[in-house]
Amino acid sequence: MESQDLPECPVCLQPYDGACTIPRVLACGHTVCESCLLNLPKKLPGAIRCPACTVLVKYPPEGPTTLPKNIDLLRLIPGGSENPRKPVNKSKNVSNLPFLPRSWSDEFYSNWKSYLLRDDTIERDQVSLLPVGSFSSGEEDGSLFKAGYLVRVMDCLREMKEEEREDLGLVLRAFAKQNCRICRVLGLWGDLGDGVLYLVSEKQKWGNFLDKDLGCFEKEGVFNFALMGMEMCEAVISLHKEGLIAGCLSFSCFQLDDFGHIYLDLNEVLLTGRGIQDIVANVGFSGNKIGDGEIGMLFKDLLKRDVFISPEVLLKLLEKEGIGVECCSLKYPIRYSSDAWLLSCILLRIVNEDVFSDEWVEYLCHIIVKGSENSEIDCSSVYTSLMEKVSSLLGTKFGAECASLQQILCKCLDLDPENRSLAGDVWKCIRELVIKPQFDKMVKLDGASYDENGGRCMVVGKLCLLSRERTETQEKYELPGKEANGATDMVNGLTEGRIKWKDLQGHLDCVTGLAVGGGYLFSSSFDKSVKVWSLQDYSHVHTFRGHEHKVMAVVCVDEEQPLCISGDSGGGIFLWSINIPFGQDPLKKWYEEKDWRYSGIHALAVSENGYLYTGSGDKLIKEWSLRDGTLSGTMTGHKSVVSAVAVNNGVLYSGSWDGTVRLWSLSDHSLLTVLGEGMLRSVSTVLSLAADQHTLIATYENGSVKIWRHDVLRKSMQIHNGAIFTVSLDGKWLFTGSWDRTIKAQ
């Protein structure tokens, strides 16, 4: 008998073994393990309710050990009587064991249990995660008894709508096994920290293939293009074989493995769909109608982000949002050929080597607009122009032997899905670029039977809607390409209300510093701890403890051995490893020479050559070797506490309560210059520094900012009503955070 089919306790779902999980028979005839009986609520003296049938049965005052063992059940366990499992020492307060009767049937559990991953098996940065549900994290109700991991995950599945479970089950059944060109789906995993249920799939090592240098397609580049194009078609065909239609695609959906082969990440397809749905939801209000102009603008916006969706799928999404469309002629059914539109756009985009120009976008949008007007003459002229454009592009890249490819790519962009080619036809055409048909006797692309009534479109399914319906507290999913403009997009997002935020709560006192490294956010605090937060979902991951004084600063080193470094007001410097699993003790720690007159570490900075620089209450800047923690140099000159340090381009910058900023050479620790020395009466304490090339930003206690370039003061601004404790420089954007509770972008 396989382990998953072993008899198990109906409460904790652990298989019986006669040693750890001992089956005891109740008066009603049902069997429950001894540990769970100990923790069942006893609201009546001498009686409990059976968790299987809820009948009130007698409970011996001596406890469950006097109840009879289910000997017949134990006999079903192979080797159960001869080699029982070694008993595990259980805590007397087993409050983490589930104690309530199950809310699901045996059949329901049997259908899902093979897809459930253990709570300790997932490393977030090694897999692809898609939120599909939410459950209680178990910390809100303050109850003595907490439901276990398996119970919470199963309850989450049970509470889903039938359509949601159906879509989820279809993906799991189809892709839990290795499938051609599809990233394998590993199963379902619940994060007990943030209370979210995730669909987990493999993540290919080399990530998004658009990040690689795939451009420069010359005439000999036709082989590169053909290999990529065929594998992308194969991924879509594999999807179709399972009865699924993607409906939308972006470059982030395609991943590269160790051998350079392309795989389709279904989680990314669904995330892209959720992003499109968010945009569609903001187009208009339910009951309103939009015209060709609005639809054209939608397509332009998506194409500029390298996100591709076929016209009929977009119309379906608008319909689901209750937004009417004036051009009724556009209402074509979604078919497998809907994905041919996506493949054609992606292949043309690859050959183009850059985001579609305005001219290309206009061509594609005109196909939709002219088609919706039922203007055969205008539509025909647009297609003629498009074919000429495609022919010119392919001819320039690959020569004159691409006539068939030009025709099939243009055919895939027909407004009517019934007139388009299928993914298999595109595959055959691309293959002919490298293997002529008369010599291609080995491969026949059969097996993809297209039942046009059976295809299910992923982007209009329930899995894409789960983002808004079930995980409203999670961060909004941005479309691929949205982060490309960095600070500019962040500012625009803030002003337009598109950027969401989440409070990270856990510190017991003031937060003194933030640092990012190794995929985590680190925060230091007066509560003498450093907390680690996930940058994927902003859940709390770990807490570094060991400081005996207030932690004043934190920095990260992203190198071969990633480190988090923290400094406290007692002069302690702690080095923490940020490799999983996180340790409880620092890798190493050391202390400045203690002097009761001074206030320890105030600032930290790290150079590329493996040295740590500290600004301290004793008015000194010290250089420490990260290798062994030895003091290798000291810089003197400030007349008060050194409150800020920064390293850039071979120069160390230090700011002080004395109102000055000093520049030091990293090579010999010599003083290069002093900034702000002649303005002592007009400025206050320097609190933070940011340096980039020859630009230096200093912020002050009185809410002012000063900008130096090439050691010359260029600008001075009073931008806050309180002390500015943090500053960040990103290109031409300056971000500041102040005691007046505001963050400003200049």
C-alpha cells in the first residue's frame, strides 16, 4: 500500500502508525488519533463530540489511553506492528494541531492531496508563484488552538467557487507532468506567513529570454530565429493539446533553460492576464459604451509594453466588465487561432529587435478599427500596406526566401479568427526556413486536434479573476515592461494612484535604517533587532537578534557570500549571512573601542574592495576589513558625531552634526575637500547622503537639501517641514523621506 493511501486520522490527517499517531476507537465506532483526542474541546464533563460524525460520546476521565486501539486498522499498515515509527517528542501544548471536524469530504481531499506541497519545501526565489487564494494566517483570532497547515490549505480550496477549482484543477492535471515546452506545475503551496495560497511552477534558470541579447539578426540569423520561433509555437501547441487557449502573451511568459531552449511559464501568462484585466477595468464603468478610439488606445498601450492580446479576447474582457462596444462587428468567438495573433506579433517584434514603433502600432490598430467599420476597401489597403511592411522587414533580415513566412504572419493578423492560420501551420512554415519540405521526412506535426467548442481561454477564466476577488490586500500586479522607466514610472504611478503600498509591521520601536540585498528588505530598529522581509510579497521572513543596544544602521553586501551588516549605539558591528536558512547567530561580530562618552555607530557604508566604513559618535570614520573585522584605518577631522557615510567612485563621503561634508580618498584616506564649512550658521546637522558619479546630495535636520556637482554647490532647497532622515538618487530623480511623514520626489 502506498504511503498516501494509508489510513489516517480524520482530524490531523496524519497516517496511523501505532507509535506517533495511535488510533483510538470512540463509542460511536469512529477512530481518532490519541494526540487529537487530548486536544478536543471538552465542553461537557465526561463527554466529547466525535470529529467525524459530531455525535456526543463518552470520554474516560483517565484520558484517551484507556480507549481501545483499532487493531484491525493497524494491521493494514505494512510493518506497522514490527517496525513502528520512532516516537517523536511532542510538546505538551500541542496547540498547533487542528481540532475541529473537517469541513470537506474524503473524496474532496483525495482529489487534491496529491497536489499539496509541504509548507517547508518552497524557496521563493527558486520557483514561479501565482496567488490563487487566501486563508487566515492564524495570528488574528488569538485562539489557543490554531488550525494546522493542511487544514488551512484545504479550507481555502473548499471555499473557492466551483469554477475557480475547475480551472485550477485543469492546469494541475495537465501540467503537473513534464510537458513539451511548458514549465512543469509543481503543485499548491500555502504561505503561513502571509496567508496566501500559491500555484507553484518551475522557474527556468536563465529567466526571461528578452533579457538576453537576441538581436542583430543578419541573413545567417534565420537559424536563430527559426529555432526560437519553432519552440514558441511548440509551447502554444502543447497548451492547445490540453484544451487551453492562452489569450494573451508577453515576453515575460517565455523562459530559457540551461540549454537555451524556450519554455512557457503558465503563471506568467496568468499574471499578464491579471494585469490586462486591471487595465480593462479602469477603461470605463459598467453599462457604459466605448468606441473604436478607446479600443485603439488600449491596443497601443499594450503593444508599447510588449504585451499582446487578440482583438476578440479583449472584447470578451470588456464584455465581462459590463463595458459595451459600439462596433458590434468585432464580436468574433475566441478560438485556438486567437493565439496565432499573439505568435505573429511576438515573432515580428523579435525580428524588429525593439519595441514596436508608432508606425507598426498604427498598422495593427488600423486592422481593428477599419475591420470594425466593415470597410472592405480601407481594410484591404491596410492589409496591403502591412504585407509590404512585413515583407520589407523579413527581406532585410533574412533575404528573399521568406515569402511564405510573410504570408502566414499576415494571415495570422486577420481580424476574423476563422481566417487565421493555426500555431501548427506557423510551426511548419518556420521549419521550412531551415529544412526544405522535400528533405523533411522525419517529423510530422500531428496530434493537436482542435475542437473549437472545447477550448478554454485562460485570460478570461476564473484564475485571472482571483487577483481582484481574493487577494485584495496583495500588491497590484504590474504588466511586464511597466518597470522599465524606473523612477519616472514610479512617480507617475504615485500621482495617478496606480502604485499600491503595504505596511510592514513588526518592530517595537523606531525604524532606523533600510537596506535591500539578496532579494530581501532589511530593517533595523531601536528595538535591538534587524528584521528580514520578502520583496515578493512583503511578508516577514526572519529576525536577527543579538544586539544589546539600539541598532542604528544597516547595509547589505551583494557578492559571492551575501551579507547583512548592522551597527548599534554600543559600538557593536554584526555580520549576518543572508543565505537560506537564516541563522540565529551572526557570522562574526566585533566592537569599537568602548568609551562611555560617545554614542557608538551612527552610519555604515561598504566599498567594492571589501571594506566597511563606520561613522561614529567619537567623531571618527573607521575602515574595517570584512574578512577578519580588523581596523585598517581611521579618518579624523569632524568636530561632532559622524551621522552619514557614503561610498562612490573611489571617494568616501562623510556628513556630521557639525554641518559639514568631507570627502576622503579611499586609497590613502587623505582628505580631499570640505563642503559647507563656510555656511555653518545657515545649516544644521547633516542626516543623510547620496552620491552618484560627481553629484552629491546632503539632507539636513532643518528640512533642507543641498546639491553639489564637482564639489561646487549648485542648489539649495527647503523642501520639508522637518528633519530629512533618508535620501535616494535615481538618475535625475531625487527621493527624500522626512520627519514630517512625507516622501517627496524632485
